[in-house]
Amino acid sequence: MSVLILAIESSCDDTSASVIQDGEVLSNCIANQEIHKLYGGVVPEAASRAHQVNIVPVVDAAIKKAGIKKENLSAIAFTRGPGLIGSLLVGVSFAKAFAMSLEIPMIEVNHMQAHILAHYAEEPKPPLPFLCLTVSGGHTQIVKVTDHLKMELLGSTIDDAAGEAFDKAAKLLGLSYPGGPLVDELSKEGDAERFTFTFPKVGELNYSFSGLKTQFLYFLQKEEKLNNKFIQQNLNDICASYQQHIINYLFIKLKKAVAHYNIKDVAIAGGVSANSCLRKTLEKTGQEEGWNTFIPEFEYCTDNAAMIAITGQFKLEKGHLSDQSATPSARMTF
Ligand code: KG4
Ligand code: ZN
């Protein structure tokens, strides 16, 4: 008999529901929250309230699009963490009620593990073991994936995430939220070598992005003092140079990890893996260094419930279930 899983993702500001059948994605519906654009960043209270409004219609849409009956579902998977507590609570509570009413098992999923396992929603699937650079709005990690559910954190940011570095810089440039995709777009017409920034000194395979934010702020303040139209006149070059700097920095550590662990199957995951320059750089570096590279489809880069469903399927196969005592967790390790 086939395994049908409904999954819920509500860790930040996207409400998503997905149905998969034996690992094949039948639907992956996402409701974005426009309200945060007004504030230039995610407002937790507003995110929680918007999830509350969106969750039933999004689940309904995912079930209808999949063309299934909810009574035929085998299990429900949900994001337990990491994320914003008020946002996670909505998904966890919904999953509990849904599981109870249908008398089906619940599967809790780690959001960061799911970003990585999104690669198993499509071909080619990375062989084990592989390394994954996971870059999102809240995390920047280099992970060794030994088995689908066995992951080791090799390095991570000690402060801000790469996505945050994109979003905060975009805000300083007067761009809307989320700024990452806008910086990406504006960079396409810019000179990436025009402006330079310095790298922080952080040990091993760890990253730091908070200093870069300050560096960028001082750079803009200095230039705007000399020419109050500096941003306006140089927007494409500023974006391209800043984006290039982040990507160069990500790759310094990623190359170090590949050399140290001698694993040449290398993937990227998370919202920032949608960045066109990051995707091209991985492909090019792979060709130069002899790596096999894995780049997710756009649909599976930013937050989505299909990745939660895929992870749920791996956990269900191993019998890793949760129950009505499940609670959301703002911080979670592998
Ligand atoms: O994985 P995700 O959807 O949510 C978290 O788990 O945090 O990642 C969101 C982040 C945001 O910071 C957003 O600006 C960034 O991913 N992002 C991008 C691009 N698309 C999304 N950053 C750079 N270039 C992009 N094309
Ligand atoms: Zn995410």
C-alpha cells in the first residue's frame, strides 16, 4: 500500500502544506505573508496571526491539488523547530488536532534537516555521504550528511546568517523585504569588483556576518557624505560587489571543508541557495575542483512543506514518531 504524507511548514513567515505519495510530491502550496514588507523584516506576532488565518486554506488547497482524500493519509509531518515560537505553535497545534481527528501518526521534523533533504524530492539525489552548505535567513551551516537522518554540523555562523546579511544590506539600500532576491536581481547589471569588503577572522569552518553588516553601513555612510546620490547612482555595482563578497566568503570555508573531509559530493540548500550567483559559483567551482554538485530547484530552496514531507517519509520508515505531547522548539540541533 502506498504511503501518503501531509506536511505542514510554519517556522517563519511562509505557511505551507504539501502532500507526497511514496516520496513523490503531489502538491506543495505556499502562502507568503505580505504584511512584513511594511516593516522591512519579519514581525513575529504578525507572522503567527497570519499563519492562523492561512493554515486551513493552505492545507485544503494542498489536499485538493494532490487529488486525495484526507481519510487516506498515512501520517502528518510538521516542523517542530528551529524557528519563531509563535509561528511554530500554529503548525504544531494544527498537526496535533489533525492527527487526533484522523487517528494517524505525527512526525516532528527539524527545519534545517528538511532544507537539506529537499534534495531527495527530485533527481539527481546526492549520494551518501555528502556535504551541504545550508544558507537561509536564520542559519548558515556546513553539514556532513552521513545518512538521511544522520547529520553532523561541521561549522556554522557565530552570529547573523547569510540571508540576514542580504536582507539587512537591502534595507540600508532602501529596498523592500526580503531583500535577498532584489539584491540578486540588481547585481545582474552590476560590476562585482567595483567595491571591496574585508573578511572577518573566525576560526575553523565557522562564519560571522554581523561585522559585515556594520562594515556595509559605514561604507554607505562615508560615500553618501561625499555624494548624497551615491546609492541611487551606484545601486547595481553596490549590490553586485556585496553579493560577490558574501559568496566568496561562503566558498572559502566550503572549499576548506571539502579538502578536510575529502567528500566531493557537494550540495547547497536553504533560501539563499536560490541566489543565481551562488548557484553559478557552485557549478563553476565543481567543474574546476572535480566536485559533483547538487543545486535544488527554486521551489525547494525557500521555505516549503514538501521538504518537511520528504523528511517525514524518512522518519516514518525508521519509526521515528511523535505524539500529542510534542512542543515547538525555537532552537534545535540535529
Ligand atoms: O530558507 P528561507 O526561506 O527561510 C529561513 O529558513 O530562514 O530563507 C529566506 C532567506 C531570506 O533571507 C531571503 O532574503 C533569502 O533567503 N533569499 C535570497 C534569495 N532568495 C531568497 N538571498 C539571496 N538571493 C536570492 N535569490
Ligand atoms: Zn528555511
